[in-house]
Amino acid sequence: MLFLVYNLFGYLLPPPFGHGVDEFSYLLDILVFTTDGVFGVPIQVVASYVFLFVMFGTFLSKAGGGEFFFNIASLVTGRSRGGPAKIAVISSGLYGTMSGSPTSDVVATGSITIPVMKRLGYRARFAAAVEVAASTGGSAMPPIMGSAAFILAEYTGVAYQQVVFAALVPALLYYMGVFTQVHLRAVRLNLRPSDDEIPTAKETFRTGWVFLIPIAGIVAALVAGYSPTFTAGAGVVGAVVASMLTKATRLRPWQIVEGLGETTLRILPVAGACAAAGLVIGGLSMTGLGMKAANVILTISNGQPGVTLVIAAI
């Protein structure tokens, strides 16, 4: 809304913030009937890349992938102090590798971890905060990341593989930070470990090993240099085929149909946000603000490096 107002009335602002007079019909033409507005790069990325990757995560989750990653996290931290909260952090990070969506991450892992934390006496707000903080990192956890990663690759011309490898260390540092906070809070509040039965490694991997196949396949395809579209499509097929290898994980035809519908519902909020981002980008291009953004930032910050960095980040 701010950019739409700026597009129409920005000519009233003094230089370098203002721009030339734009007619409403011209604004409508650029933002709706060209590929510089609503139907710009962000929405194209959602349709071509993100949809397939979200479908991959949905099918893997339908087959039981979420429970598999939860069990792995339980094996690692379930018996330590504050175990359930640590399980939430690790399982959300692992689930993020296959979903790239914080929302689906919360739904898949939080539905298990939050009730367990509350049952052991953790405050509801703390339990929810841990899950949200852990799931937020899912969009930055390679190999499957959020829509921003694909938009970044598309705009900069950098291969998606390079974006994935560049994001790995920051993503791990993020989860290390969240895990450390949870551990320190658990020590301070003397939070108990889980009293639930922790699954053994044998039980976890007896059927769960099949979920490692499609994820390993996606990583291998990215390393080999295949396009994100091909990689995601192959991942979807790989997830369905891998689920057929054991009876416990086998996807039924009705589950596949359900998965397609669920993927569409998951992608709608992302598509809406990207369409809105297209309006912002269209406003930047048609008013020339994108070209003079550096000058505007330097004018506001008065050339102070620290202030410039903060404004540029915002």
C-alpha cells in the first residue's frame, strides 16, 4: 500500500525522494499488464520452483518423514535437561531440510513437541516460542529453502546451488544459537527431560531410512548442476517411489491426491506475499527509485557507515 501511494503521489516529494508524475492508467498498465508488477519474477519463481519443492516436502511428510525426524531428534537430546525443547529445535531443523516452510514446520513438529513440553510443566508461551524460533530457520535450511532463496537466485543470476551452499553455515549458526538459548533456559529453570519412551536407533531407522533417499537425491542433483526445477521434480518422484519401499511408509493413491491439494493450500500464502512483492518491485522500477536507492540511503544516513548498513538491511 505504501508503494502504491508513493507511485501515485511521490512526485510531491522533494528530490532525491520524488519522481515524475505518473498517471493512474500508466500505473495500472505496468503493475497488472506487464511482467514488472503482480506477475513479476517473485510469482514466476513460486509457480516454477517453490511449488515443486513444497510438494516434495508434503509427500515426504505424508509418508511419515516428520515423525522420522522427530525420532532422530529424540535419540540425540531426549534424555538431556530440557530435552523436549531441544527435540523441538533439532526436529524443526531437520524437517526444514525437506519443507523450506516455517508454517508447515510448526504444524508438523509443533503438534508433537508443544504438548509434550506443556505436559512436563513448561510454560505454554515458552513452548510455543521455542517451536516458532526453531521452525523459522526452516526456510534457510538447505537443501530446500524458502521462496526468498529462489527469488535471490533468479534476480542475481547466481545458481541456486551456490545459494544453498552459502546458506549452510549461517543456517547451522542460527540453530546453534537457538539450541544454546534453550539449553541455558533449561539449566536456569531446571527443566526436566522427557519422561516418554525414547525410540531406539533400530526402531527409528527400520522404516525411516527410506526418507534419506530422496533428500540425498536432491543434494546429489544440486551438486551435479541440475536446474532447481528438474531437481524438485525428481525429488517429488523420488519421495513417492521411496515411500513404496516399505509397507509402513507406502503412500496410498488417496494420500497422493490429498498431498496435491495440501501443496496448493500451503503455496497460497507464499503466492500472495510474492504477488505483493511484485507490486513493490514494479513501483521501484517505474518510479526509478530502484536506480537511485543508494543515493536515497546515503542521504538519509548522512554517509555514516553503521547507519547506512542498518537502513540497507531494512
